[in-house]
Amino acid sequence: MPDRLMPNRSTVYRFPSRTKSELRTWYENETIYNPVILYLTEERQTMTKGKSPCEGPGCPALLAIGMIGSELKLGVLHSLLSGPKRFNELRLATGICQSSLAKTLKELEDSGVAERKVIFDRPVAVEYRLSPMGEDLFEAIRGLEHWATKWVMEPHSRNVTA
């Protein structure tokens, strides 16, 4: 950073603080503001913004990860990719306990990714399958599998650059 743009390092501005997240001195209700740190923080934020595929809280990728991003949900989705399954079949296939599986299936059903079908036989059974929205996740999950096979399962040497 050129010297003419760099504020004086000894310059410290004080102004009243109104939030708990800001730094406060023990003797007064003040926040210490250092322009050098602020400049470096702003520079770092502008560098990462250009590299990010999406920005902000409305990013579709972040919303999708929030909807199906837990380990339990991905395990259930992976099992349902091969076709409809009953509750106990899913429990055995995923290794998830009964209460966690019920909660996970309820969340997937509420988000529209999975569908629940009650079969009125003796005994009554419940079958779960992917909805059309859930079936569209097939390629995304397969892509995640290919990525994990390439980068997680195979040992790689680390390249460290300075």
C-alpha cells in the first residue's frame, strides 16, 4: 500500500459504542477505531468477493446446502437414490437411530425433497421415495461422490506455497 494512502499508524479515533460486538475499553463506553486495520479488512473482503461463485445470503448454493446439507440427510438421500424404501430398510441401510431417522425424514418431507406413502396392508407400512425435486439431486450427489473419490479417498501430497 502506498505511503500516501496509508493512514498514520499512531492515529486512533474514539467514538461512542452502541453494540456489544465492538471492542470497548474497561473505563469508558468507547470503541477504538484503527484505520489501518479497517483498510486491510476491506481489501481482504474485496479480494474474496471476486473469487466467490455467489454472494450474499440469497445465494442458491448456500440455500441448497442448508436444505440438504446435514450428514444424516445426505445418507438418507443416497439410500433413496436406488428407489423407494420402507422405514426399517432405511434404518438398516443408513445406520441411523430410529428417532434421528424419523426427524430427518420429516425434514426432507417438509422441504419437498422426499415423499411419504402409507401402504394400508396388514401390518400398515410407510414407504419413502424421492420427489421429482429430490430426483433432480441425483447428478449433484453423483458429482459429490466423484469429487470425494478423487480428492478424499485417494492420498494426495500437499503442495505448500509461501
